[in-house]
Amino acid sequence: MQIYFIFILFNQNNIFLTVTDSKGFIFFWKSIGMLKTKGLKKLSSSSIKNFIFLCLNNLKQKPFVKIHIKIKGFNKCKKFFLKILLTFLTNKILSICDNSLKPNNGCKLKKNRRL
């Protein structure tokens, strides 16, 4: 049985996907910009579906594969991306880990200048 890790990084207007094995060797990495779409069209539902099917079709066809998913970052289509990913790789997922950094107090306020 082979174990793979999928690292997903959500940026404001892009999504990066990296597939590694258990020792850390990178098999491939891709971004949603490889579909030759620009701007907010990259985050549409059809482009996200095409991106997942193009990238992870090889992993789905292998018989004895288990996958750990690690997620980082925030995006408006994060839930939709994960929903499609879970339906595409239903029997192969072992765990999902979200490593997003959430600020507790927000940004530090600027000091008032006194004269």
C-alpha cells in the first residue's frame, strides 16, 4: 500500500496543489492558473472541477493508494474545493488536516501621534 500526501495552499485568487510520497519526494505540483484562465475565472466551479480531475486522475486509478490531505490558507471557494475533492477520492482518503493560521486579536493598531 502506498501513502501519498496532498498539500493544498489557498491564496486570495489562486490554488496550489502538491503531491508527495511518505518520504517527502515531490511527484508533481500544479496551480489552478495552468488552465490558462485569468482573474476570478480561475475560481469558478467548472475550472475547479477540471483542475481536480486533471491533477488527481492518476492517483484515483492506482489500486492500493491511501491519501492524507493537508490544507493551508483561506479562500472563498475552499468548501466547494474540498467537497469536490472528497467526492472524487472517497475511498482513498485517510485524514484531512487544516493548518490555517487564524489570528486571535487581529492586526495591531497604529499608535496615535501626540504633539
